[in-house]
Amino acid sequence: MRLRPYRHKLALCAVLALGLHSHGITASSPPRLSAQSKSQTSSNKAPSLQKGHPAEDLLSLPLDLLSNTTATLLKEEPTYKWRNWAGNQHANPARIFHPRSIKDLYSIVQKAKKDNKQIRCGGAGHSWSSTSVVNENGFLVDISDMGKIYKPVHVEDNNWTVEIETGVLILDLDNYLMDHDPPLTLPSNVVLDSIRYGGVISLGCHGAATHTRTISDLVTEVKIIDANGVLHSFSKDKDPIEFSAATVNLGLLGPIYSYTIRVETMFKLLMTDTNPPLKDYFSDPVVSGPKLKTMVLGNDQTELFYWPFNSPGLSPEGDSIWIKQWQRTDLPVTETALSHGLKSFLEPLETSFGYTLYEYMAANPMSTPFVNYLIHSALVHQGQQVLYAPHGIHYQAGIDNLPCLDLEMAFKTDDNFENVVKAWTYVIDLIYEYARRGEFPLNLALEMRFVKASTLVMSSAYDEDPDAIYCMIEVLSVVNTKGFEEFSAKVAQYWMENFQARPHWAKMWEHVPGIVPYLRSGNGNRYDQFEAVRKKYDPNGMFLTSTFAGVLGHSTDKEKGQTQGKAKR
């Protein structure tokens, strides 16, 4: 087949990338995603706490016995203030710890138990919810230095497993697996490569692969230290109920030491970008739904974006959407060392410049239609490329340069995707309803991806039907955008009322009126099952915070402040 060349948005800046193609990339060897140093690696032998006690022998070993082991020097911050990446969450913990080994994790649990403190963990700070927030009553554990990757184990055919510590960066695991013989990869992943697997997996994050479940569903084993200082290994073979709870655990069972995840031999993706008119896929739900379904189920991965005001006038009639489609292929890779280096160099500059424009929009809301139209006109999202899987999945560099606010929810698609069309068009209609009265609370994007239902009890995409398809839909605005919380709450309530949508735990959701009683009413039995496991490993609530307490049936001040009863549109 003939590929349409992919047009880069800032190709005129190619001269800046001279000298960048010294990456040693060949068609038979996947190029590394960056020049960052490789993660700390090891043989497949599990870590040792002291001589004669390999970690697999320490499962269920009590804390007081471990307290005499020699830990690495535990870094502890002299000032105790923390904020997340987006700046919408702040914390003032009693202490912030930076563990570098499993021994450090044990020491922190021991100290928290002695001082009667809570523990929450964090990493890159890319969660918008208060999941990592703990104040004077607790310790914040930054797991960024827990970056060890163990040698992959061949299971059968093209399937492997790899054990990783909780602080491993997505980028570092990608690079390590690319260097493996044979090269390996995850079948699906998030777009950002600058975040850590502990948060990605424990909060149920996902990619865009329709025939693959969430990233958390790739897990085969979890190792967690409970409130009594006991290291536990959870797997489906040992106890499927406890394993389900321990995988998407929301940080409520204790500090996670490691996850073992399924990977496969490297594959290539044909990535196609198009900009069809909005009305081609989102008009009459009876007509548009089946067309959208055919496209989504025909791809390995699909992602859709809508930028508001991307055509002249305060009307969506002339607007277009950006559709990304990925299909597995045996075609040769089209990306060269130079083009990969150029992309990695230019896109962070691009997003930095874009953030300047978005900051201006947030400070001057009436400029939103004009500036968004200019931005959209300057962007070119069309063409085709054949890429190694990680390069295709992490298609945008420099996202960290664009701090934003994000609410995402998950709902099961109906037979013909008619509810997907309705969920999408409701947001667009609402954007222009606000605009007609001079308000612009959504200025970044409406976005959605699709995954197969999760088998994990606390996943937002959980379903008893393993073949169900879930729509993961979200609204995003740049930080400091006036009215985003009100707008996103209204959108969430519509999705909840009409499609039984559930929030993505890592995104914004706590501001939605009535969401806790709503979640309890529709999912209480499932959450109670998780709570029973949680109480077994944390009977006194060392890891329980108000973020999830209400959802699990506990009375909290946060819950009392919520609007009671059914969430209203």
C-alpha cells in the first residue's frame, strides 16, 4: 500500500534538529525513545533485605523482625509542602520520604505505625484527584527513586512477564524492553511517558486499545507492604478476589513494592491521522453510532479529539475532529533517526509555545474562539506512519509543558454506539450554549478512547461482561480556566444520569455534586467487596483518606458536604 506522508506541524524548524540523528537507529532495531539513562536493572533474582533473606522468603515476615535490617539512607525533605503537576491539589504532610529500596518502605511503615500517622504515596503528580494528599496527620511517600526493572521472563510463544518497582517511569521501561533480545513492548499504554507505573496501575489507567483491557489488567502479580509491616504477594492463582483488589488498589492496601506485568514481542503500528468534519461521525445517533462503532472495532486502537471553535463563528456546523487510528502491521517502519529526533526535539517547544497562548486565553476568556481557531488552523493532523508500538502509542512529546484540568468518566457502549454519539454531542452543544452568553469554560479538548471491560473490581471500566466495550471520555481545559469546575460537573452529571458513567479515579471527580452517594447506589456491593479486603490489610486505616472513604461506605466530612440523593443534570 502507499502511505500518505505524515506532515509534521513544525517542519520548518527542521534546521534546529541537525546533528540529532546519532541515535544508532536501524529498521531492524527499535530506536530508544530518548537519550535518558536506562533504568536500574537487575537479574531476575528478587531483591534482598539482608543476607540470607531474599524477598520471596520475606513474604509475611513481621515488621519488628525487619526493623533490625540495614536500610539505605532514607532521604527526607526538610520542608513539607507538595503540589501536583496541574496545581489543583496541595498538601502539607508531616514528612515527605523518598525511599530507594524495599527496606526503606518497611522503615517508613514502621515509623508511621509508631507515630500513629497515615501514609499516602505519590510520584510524578499527574493525578488530578486528591489521591496523594495527606496533611499534618500523615507521611507522603514519593516513590520516584523506586526504579528497578527485573529481567523479563519468557512465558510462552510471544508472551513474557517483567517485574518492575512501583516508581519505574513508562519511558524507562519502554527503553529497557526495546533493548531486550528479543525487543518487547506493552500492547497498550497511556500517551504520557513521563509518569510512573505505580500510579498508572493502582488507579486503573488505560490506553486506547479496543481489544485490550486497561493497563492494570496486564498485571499478573502485586507485592504490597501492609499496615502491620508484612510483605504480601497477590496473584490470581492464589486468590482472585484479593488479587483484583490489590491490582487497582487506590493506594489503600499499603505501599506497593512491585508489579509484574505481561508484555509481548515488539510489533509495529500503522498510525493514521485524519480531520473529517464533525458531522461525519456525530449527527443523528441512529446513523452515526453504527458508523463510529465499525471504525473503532476495526482498529487496534482509536482516539478522537475535538477542539472547540475550530471553524469561524460561534457554531459547530463547520467544525472538524481529529481521529487517530492504529492498526498492527508488517509494513516497514517509516520513521528515521532524524525524523524521530526532530519530533522529540520540536514537540516540547511546540507545547511550551502553545501553553503561552492557552495562558492568554485563560486570562482573557473572550479571546478563546479566535485563539483556538488560529491554533487549530496551524496544526496539521493528517497522514500515515508505520512506527514501533511505543513510538506510535506515545505519539506526542512535551505534554508536561501544558498543565491542564481534566475530568474523565467511563461508560459501557450500547449495541450501536448511539450513547457514545449522544455523550459527545451533549458536550459540544453545551460548549456553544456557554459561548453564546460569553463564557468559555472548555478551551482545550474533548477526547475519548475505547477499551475492553476490565476484570478488576475497582476499575472504572469494570464489567461482568468481559466482552463489553467501554468509552473513556474526558474534557480538558488549561489551568486557571474560569468556570471549568462548574462546566465539567454539569457534563459529568449528564453522563452519570444518562449512561451510568463512573469517574476515572486519577482525574477530577470529587467536585461533582452527589457523586459519592451516586457511586454507592450503583456500585456499593462491589466497593464493599474491596473494602473487606482493604480492612484485612489495613484494619486501622493507616492508608485510608477522605478521597475514597465515602466511596467505601465511611462517613466523612467531604461526603457530608456533597449534595445528597441522585445526581441531577
